[in-house]
Amino acid sequence: MSMLVLSAVLSTVCATATPALNDNDIQNAITMIANELLSRHNEKICWEPEYGSEGWLTKFEGGTTALATLALLSSGESINTKSIEASLTFLKNIEYPSTYVLATRTSIWSMMPERYKKILKKDSKKLISSMSLHSGSWGNYEVPPSSRSSASPLNREFGMIALREATRCGQRIPKECWLALANATLLTQQKNGGWSYQQGANSGKPTSNMTVAALNCLLGVDEMHGNKLNKEDAKWLHSSIEQAIAWLNKYAKTTKNVGGTTLMSYLYGLERAAMSCGLAEIHKRDWFRDGAKAIISAHCGVRKAKGSTVNLSFALLFLSRGRVPIALCELAQDKGIVDPLRTSEIITHRISNHTERALAWQIVTSKEQVATWLASPLLFIQDVNAIPKDKTKVTQYLNQGGLIVMLGSKKNAKEFASIADALLPNCSRKKDDPTHWSISILYKIKNIHVTVWNDGIRDRIILVNGNAKKLVSSEKSKLSQLLVNICCGAAELEHWKPRLYTPVPVKSKKTIWIAEHAGNWNTEIVGLGKWKYKTAPIEQIKKKNLVLVSGVFATEATEELASEIIRIASAGSTVLVESIGGQDVFASTLQDKIETSATLSFTIADSFKHIYSKRGWSARNRIELNPTLVATIQKGDVYIVNCDLRNALLEQSSWGIHGHTTESAVEIIDTLLED
């Protein structure tokens, strides 16, 4: 990233963000804040305050520089940028860093290439040696606090995050450190589930900032040491986490640091906790959307970002880390219940490793809207009791393009299968299909039972026989690799939806007429709701602006259907014929019948020669899309699209679809409506 003057358009978007915040707004804000931070870099003192400071972080040598460096690296800034290179050298040369600087510096080394591993190891040892096992925390420098009540909960949070990042990079952290962190945090939790700055179970008023800091500590312990705890201690840990989440859902605000001072540092901690818990909402609010709005309002000016370097750095960390795509949503009974195996989190981490990109996961319940379920390529279910008795919302999810992946053990696999049969009575059910993409798309999988419910266009439900304990046991387990296959395939390998996804807009306000016929004319019809549409038996349709004739299989393309298309076009209508799903030749079969009956030939439509985008399945298999064809029949035109349009309009990725992207499908229909 280079220091560039942002365009007026970018500035306007960032400064005047509307409630309909989208991923472009987030990216523009990230760019604006990053550029402003880079412009403040000083060759000699980096981001240190020129005349000193008494701020809680800036008063320590290297505090501002460490935070700004971490934020810029997290936003994608190259380590080879001169300002970053200078900052890394500056930080490395601080001989006696404060705990904040040491912890942040350790997190920075964890992001670095192999040549920084020695420095990472050295700073990790410093963190370990300067930690008080009695208080489960750190002092401001090497002298640890004498008691829990005198320990800073923010020091503890920063230290824990650093130890966790170091562990992820292969550094060994003694179990005593994790146990000390756990004990100090657990013993200072108040009865209502929150924490106060006074660090006592009965002293001080719990605040959002302190509760988030404590929750982050417990989540770090659970990730790094939870599977080594005995049942009693694990139960205590998980119960405490659940109480903390309940406290946040009752008292926390997503736009205010209740009981605290700086909003940006609170948002940084909130993002870390929410991402670790897979929370889509906090206190019934979209925490990322609210936090992003607050940041843009406070720090994105007309032409450049404004605010202190520390606040801008925390804001940049929140936006960069919080905006990552959601790999999967897990349907649970209650989003505050802890999964002791951390199944969804581990699956997501393994997908991230394979794809080499940051991804997130979310817990959803039957209370959320279907749109929240659709935030990821699939809905993962391992608890059969999480499926609501009223299946209306589940059916809506499936009809709007959703894919359900069930993980069924010996105890509940039959129950899962029974539910799938009831949800999809008209779908074919195949077990252990040796040609199914889930067992070969990335890893070759054998000896795992996979049952698939497919409607002839796409998979709607996949049932995997296995248990979560075996899945999380090893990244190399076949069950784990199968789930990575399914998640990546459902995302069409690389089409991950942004967290703040904005549906593709349409231009035309005219009505589409959908032709009813004996075949699958109404499959995947939900996506056409982007426009006004009406349906009618094809034999009753007369002259209309645009008539859509869709089907799935070649057998649906009858002589009678071809004759009706010729009749409608002859009267002056535009008729669009498509093959839903694109895996069969419904449209081209009708093309042949129309050419024979009307004695004409279709040619490539000039209006759509520039459209060449295609879906993941087509790209992976190197299958080109057939060009859109057109033929004039007396007063009207017939267009042939021998691949999918309609599934694309659902705006959900799906493996096995041969057809246009959403943008291309919208352009084709909009153009024909306005022609």
C-alpha cells in the first residue's frame, strides 16, 4: 500500500456513510485510516508522540508505534514498506519494554516470516518470566503485581493475546501460565457474569470494557489449554464464558464503552471476543455494523482520517479483522452455549489454513432472520435439537439458496436423515456416491458415509456420518478434510461473501412474465423477486415485455413448448429461455426445436458478447459458457441462454452450477426488460 491522495468519491463515501453500510465503505475506511497513519510516520521516532504523553498506552516508549505497526500489518500493509521496516527496527531495539509494548511486539513478531522466530521466542520468554502466577497478570514493567486486586485486567488481556499468538506460531507456553490466567479471571467474576476494574468478585461495578477483557482471557485459555483441563475445571471455565456472554447480551452497547472512556480500544476487545465466540450479534445488535458506523462517523473526515494515532490504530484493527468473510454458520439452540470441542472454530481455522485467508464463523439460532443464516455458504448443524420444530424458517433458508450440512453420530444420524427427508420429500437421496464432489474436490476421501439430498440443480442437504470429537482430533483426519472439502466447495472455492454483503441492484422496474409449463418452471424462483414478476400458463400468455421460459432437463423441452414460444415471440414479445442450474440442455433442446419448426437459425447476441464471467464449478472444470443466442421471429425475439441465470439470482454460492454470476445474470435480464 502506498501513500496516496484519496479520490473525492472515496472521501465522500467514508465521510457520509449511510445506514446501508457495505463492504466498500469498510474498505474505503480502512484505506483512509491506513493512509493517514502512514502519513504520520516519522523516520526517527516512528509513531511516538513528539512531546511525550500521559495516555494509558502512549506514555510507554514504543506503545504508539507498536500499536500502529500491528494495525497496519493487519490491514495488509507490506513488511517491506519503509515505514514498517523502520518501525520493526525501532521496536526491536527497545531493551526494556513495558508490558503493553512487549505484548504488542510479540503479536507483531507472530505475523512475521521465519527469520523473526528467534525474536518471537525471546519476547515470549520475557512475557513468561515477567508474569505473576499468583496474580495471573503482569505489571507495567518487569515487576509483577503483588495481588489480583492490584493487577491490571488490560495488562492481562494484552498479555494473553500475545501468548496465544505465540502459541499459534509454535512457541511453548507453560501450562502454569494458562492456569494462572484462568484462575485470576474466574475468581474475579461477579455474580451477574461481569467484571469490574477493581478486580474483585464483590467490588466495583462491572463494565463492558472489563468484561470483554476478561472474556478474551477465558477464551484464550479455552483455545490453548481447554482440552487439557479436567471435567470439573472445564465445566467451570465454560460456565463462566457463558455467563460473560449473557452479561454482554444484557448490558453491553455496541456503540458506547459503558463505564469506560475510549470507545476504540473497547471495540478492539469486543471484536476479538465476538469473533472468538462466533457471535453475530451482541445485545440484539450487529456488533460489527454498529462498530464500523461509529468508527466512520468519528474518524473518517471529508478528505482524510482524523483522531489520535492510538484511536486510529484500534479502529483499523477492528475494521480489518472484523470484516473477514464468514466461512460457516452453526445452528445452535442458544448462541451463548459453549461447544467444549470448539468444532466450528476449528473447522474454520483449518479452512483458513488451506485457503491462506482469514475467515470467521458464526453461531445462529432459530430466532435470527434467514438473512443471517445466509451470511455464509452453508448452515452447519451438529445438534439435532437445534432444528426448530416449526420447519418454516429452515424451508425458507433452503429455498433461498442455502445448503445444510449435518454432522450425525451413530446416535442421531437416522434422526437427521428423517428430518432431511421431511424437509425435501421431492429430492433424490443418494448415499455414498463415489462421484460426489465432497469426497474429491480438494482432498481424496474414503470410508466416510455421506448422504446427499439434491433437487436436480444443487445439493440442498448433506449428511456426514461422524462425530465432532474425531473431527477436531487432527487436521489430517479424513472427517476434518471432508468438512474442508464441503465448506470450500460450497463457497465455489474462493467466492466468500463479504461480512457486509450488499445485494446486486437491479435497474428495471418492469414486470417479468414467468411461463408455467409441465416441467420445472418454478424452481429457484425466489431470486426473481429482485424484479416484479407474474406467472401464467404459457398457453395463456400473449404479448408481454419479457417472458421467461425456464427448465432443468432436456425432457421438459417439448414440441408444444417450442410452439408456444414461437407464438409469443411472433406477437412481439421478447422470450428468454434458460437452463436452470446449467447441467442439462433444456435451452439448447428448445433452440433446436424452434430452429426446425420456424426454419431459422440463432446467432450470437451482440448485446451480450462482452459477458464472459462464470461460476466456480465452470471455472474449475474449464468449461466455457455458451454465448447468449438470439433469433428474430416476426415481431419479437427469442434469446437462448444454455446455462444458469436463476440460481445466480439467489446470490448464494453453490458447487455444481454451470452458469453466469449474479452480476451477469442481472445485466442480461435488466437489458432485455428495457430493450
